[in-house]
Amino acid sequence: MQMDVNTIIEKTVSYVKKTLAGAEAGHDWFHIQRVYQTALNINAAEQGNMLIVSLAALLHDIADSKFNNGDEEIGPQLAKEFMQELQIPEEIIVEVCQIIKNLSYKASLGGVTFHSLELDIVQDADRLDAIGAIGIARAFTYGGYKNRLLYDPATPPDLNMDKEAYKNSSAPTINHFYEKLLRLKDLMKTTSGLKMAAERHQFMIIYLDHFYKEWEGKA
């Protein structure tokens, strides 16, 4: 490897910031930064490969399929090309791209055949950013971006969606709590992730209780 790890990280941060300039607020550089920091914190306990964890966390949403006509290959491909420019060893490039391909919740609905400690770490970090106070803010930000209803009592959550149904859903944002967010706590793979998820999960429960009371004019 021609560059030291710090230089690789610096160049990756610069690339991601530039690429995601103007991105939807729930999937922008600040989302990446939070996931990266959380992944490093989890990795301190789990002892995965720090470079793989760092690159996967920083590059995981470089081209989210939601904003690229559902194309699930463009993100891993852009990440691969960037890492090749930095002359990162091929085995690390392959590992990082596998993590990016298998990281998302919708990927898990389609069946995941790749597993690694580094995937567990980055996936937990990404899922932690989808729950709790920030997760709530991100959910409604994306719902507004897609012009979705906040809530519709006549549209119940679909708790049995497959991958395609999940990708094509346009349900109210509150449904997303039941279809994904409230499920994430029990899907955490690391001890650190599970511990952090517990408090964030409880916060969402409290939030939903307030939401329904206010919806009915009872609070």
C-alpha cells in the first residue's frame, strides 16, 4: 500500500464530502460522519480490521440506490473505482464492496450470503443512525423528500414485505417505524450495538405514544 492509513482516510473523507454535497439531509455527509464515528466506537470493542471498517462506513452511501433509480450496483462500483485509484489492496476492495452491497435493511430482505465481523460493525452503526432521535428526524426528512403523508389511520403497516415491496413502498412515514425502525434493535449483531440500540429504541416507543395522543388531540 503506497499511502498510510491516515492519508487514505483523509482522501476518502474529502471524496465523500464532495460527492454528497447537496444530498438529501438524511443521507448526506453528516449521516456518513455519524456512522463512521459510531463504527469506530463499536470497532474499539469488537477489534475488526479498522481500515475495512473505516472505508466501508465512509463509502457505504456514496450512491444510495434510493436516489439512483433503484440501481444497487452503482454504489459498490463507485467505491471500487475510488479505492482502485488509491491503490488499495484488492482483497480490501473486495471486502469493502461486499459490505456495501449487503449493508442495507432491504438487502437483508433479499437474503444475504456474505458475512464478516466488519459487516456486522458497520451495519450496526448504520442501523443505529436509523433509530432514536436522529432516526426519527431522518425518517420524516425522507418522508417529506418523497412527499409522503405523516400518518394515515386507514393505511396499516405491512409487516410482511419482501425486498421489492419494501423498495416500492410509498406508505406514510409512521408506518416505517413498524416496517423497519422498531425491528432494528433485535437485529443488532454486536454487543456494543445492542447496548446503544436499547435506549434509542425506547425513545421511539415514547415518541410514538406522544404522537398518537397528539393526533387524537389528547395531549
